[in-house]
Amino acid sequence: APSPRRNIVAGFLSGGLLSIFPALGPSQAAVLSRFAAGNSARAYLVLLGSINTVSMLFALLTAATIGKARNGSIEVLSQLIPPTQETTLLWVAVALIIAGPATIIALLLARFAAGVVTAVPMKRLAAAVIVFIAAVVFLLSGIYGIIVLITATAIGLLAIALNVGRHHLMAVLVMPVALQLLL
């Protein structure tokens, strides 16, 4: 089995690609790096964690160097505190300082959350999530949003039924971004 170090390096490299190519997301980076993760769930989680961590750090640097946010949290942060060399250095320093304690807290909370999740009836939780999502979509977008939600759900179920990777469905987000850059 590949070592965790190999997964971290693969995650670092593919996470860096997310900052370079505007049409890539974490799902595509994980697919590109899957060869390094092996078949274990733990190795894949290490890979995803490193992809997301590196992607966020590179997003901070991208916002400071070219003035474009690569994700929503960086966009909000950039609106609150405009990115300069000093603020970017501060953001990266804070991220690096917080990473250690956040990891420890996440590991502690994961055990608690695993216990809670196993106690919750999954069918009820799934039904509640579906109702919540439909209500939010209706409140924000009306009947047209519900039509799009039903269509998107049908396409997602079709991908599962045809045994097609659902990461391909990211094209709904990737292609408009890529096309907008061409126009």
C-alpha cells in the first residue's frame, strides 16, 4: 500500500494544479491523483485532506498575486480584508498556526461525531435533508429552481444507474467557467 507521505505529495501536486487551472476542482484533482492513494479509504482521505489544504493555501496566494479568488471563502475574505503582501503573509501564517490545533480538535470530534451519526436513523436524516434542500431552493429560486433541482437529481441518479463516475457531473460547473474565460 502506498505510504501516507506519497499521498500527501500527490495531494500537494494536484492541489497546486487547482490554483493554476480555473476549471479544475477538488473532485478532478482527486481523480487525477487516485493512482497514489491505493485502495484504502484512509489513504484516500489523506489524499483529499492534502488536496483541500494545499488548494486553500494556493488560493490565498492566488488572490494576493493576481487578485482573483479561487473559491467562495477566499472571495469573502478578500472583500473583508483586501489582499496585499502583508495580509496574505498574515493569512498564511494564521493558517499554518491553526492547522495543528484544528487537526487535533477534528480527530477528537470525529470519534464523537461517528457515535452520533450511527445513532441517527439514516432514512429520517436523508428525508429531512431532502426537504430542507427543496425548501431552500424554492425560497431562493422558486418553481424554476425546483425544476432544475429535479432535473439535476435525475441526472445524478442516471449516472449511478449507468455506473458512470459522478465526478463527470462537475462539468455543469467547470464548463461554464472555462467557456466564460474564452469569451
